[in-house]
Amino acid sequence: MEITLLGHAGVKIQGSKTIYIDPFLTGNPAAATSPDEITEADIVIVTHYHGDHLGDAFSICKKTGATCVGIHEVSVDAEAEGITTEGMNIGGTIDVEGVKIHMVQALHSAEKGDPAGVVVEMDGKKIYHAGDTGLTLDMKLIGEFFKPDLSFIPIGDRYTMGVPSAAKAVEFIQTKKVIPVHYDTFPIVSADPEDFKRRVGDLAEVVILKPGESYSL
Ligand code: NI
Ligand code: MN
């Protein structure tokens, strides 16, 4: 399966299905691609109702016919725009075209509904996208219950965990591999991924991607 960082917290997961999570491209100075270049998608997941996560999700769904997955309040707005959508809430698991999506807690805010993270199960792999969150003990539960193969963890500080707390989160999450996200998009969320990698040490393999770069999982 091919993992691509789109920029900020936006990722593309290409397996038996094509999944986008938090595709914030328009207005993103670090975006590696433009929404015009996205022509195929099966599922677009929105972790929470903030512009830098909702981003181009609805327009990509309209163009590709992808199913928008998000917390109830995101789904209601998607449906109002005529988008195929699956609403859910924290604690729930849904199956969309053979992909299992579990919604988990995130410690953050949102303009509508609550913020969330997701664990995506596809082709035998479990991928955790933390969304925007602070460090929380609940992450131990995510680790115990899901044991993710790969996790996307925010490290940019100010609005989410910073490098020291994100490194602690990796201990809780018990993830095999981790890709830091949500940093250096804007000066106010600048962070050093190499410092993150040093602090994580042997706890997990840290894969640092620049926007546009891919990793085979
Ligand atoms: Ni946010
Ligand atoms: Mn954010």
C-alpha cells in the first residue's frame, strides 16, 4: 500500500481503495498537489470541522463520487451538498466498501461536532490518523486495542501536540511506524521532525515525508 503526504495533515492511502484523509490543499502553502489533479477517490475522511482538515474534502467527493466519512455533523453538511456520506461518531466502526473505519477520541475543538481521530483498516493494515489532538492517556487504549501498523501524529505544537508530547504519544500508541504531520505548513506550527525522531528512538520507526513524498507500507 502506498502512503503519500499531501501536506499539513492531509494524506492519501492507496491500497485496494483510494482514501484521502483531511485533504486541505486550496490555501495550503505546503500542499504538494492541487485538487484539480485528484481525479479518483473512493473514500474521503474528515477528522474534524476545521478548515485545515475539511479543506477540499467536499469538492473532491463531488468530483470523484467518493464517500465522505466524518462525525455526524460533518456528514450532515456533506449530505446537504448532495455528497454520498457515512456519518458516525466516536467509538463507532463502519465498513465502507470493505474498508473498516473506527472513530476515536481526539483532544481538541471543532466548529461543528467534536474532533476525532480514525483508525483505518484496509488490506490487513491498521493506520491511525490522530487528527488534531493533545496528548491524552486515552491513546494507551488505542495502542492496546488497535496496535496500529502506522500512525500519523501531529507535532506542530500550538494547536496540537508538540515534539515532546508527540514522542510520548508514540509510547502510548504502540505504533510500529509513525509519520509526523501538521507542522511547518505555517510559521506558527514549525517543528523539527528530526528532534521528534530522536525522542521516539527505538519506540517506533519514524518516517519523515515531505509533502508529495510517498512511502510503501
Ligand atoms: Ni483543528
Ligand atoms: Mn489543524
